[in-house]
Amino acid sequence: MNVEGLTGEQNDGLVNYRVDPRGERVVVLPATCRAGRHSLVVAGYRAVADSAGVAVECQTCRAEGVSPAAWLFGTAGPLAARAEFDDQPYLDRRTRADAALPSWK
């Protein structure tokens, strides 16, 4: 997996999926950056998926030099054609013990 500026070999477990009402597989990405500081939709993000996994990089963390600036997930099964954001499946995976949900939640 190649995401420019990624450092370290952190692994955030497997990415989550759900099945929509039409039976299609949807990947569920975290809505908040790994540090718990930014909404990815507001701050900007880059998501890369390949056979090695899924990386979701916060563009603001990257610009500010926050490390790690990305979530790195393994995948199970085929890649999904669609993605959506939801923090709920990832609340226990934050890297900082002091990372609280942002005030905009």
C-alpha cells in the first residue's frame, strides 16, 4: 500500500463492512482522523484501497505533521464498490489515550 508521507507500520485491524438493502457490500471508514482531531469530510482525506488493505489519510494531520496521519486497515474478502463514513465501529481504536471525540460530534 502506498500513501505518500505514511510512516511506520501501524495496523488498525480489519476495516469494517456492511451489506446494504440491495445486498451490496459497503466499506465503512472512520469519519474522524486517527488522532481524533478532525472530521475527515471537513479536513479532507485520501483513501486508498488495494489487495494489501485500506489506508485513510487525514490531509490536515498530514499538513500539520501529525504522525500517524492515517488509519491502516487490513481487508477481508473482495473490495467494496462503495464507502461510507461512521465512527462507531472504530471508537476503541484511537491511538492516543487522551483522544476524545471532537466537539462537533
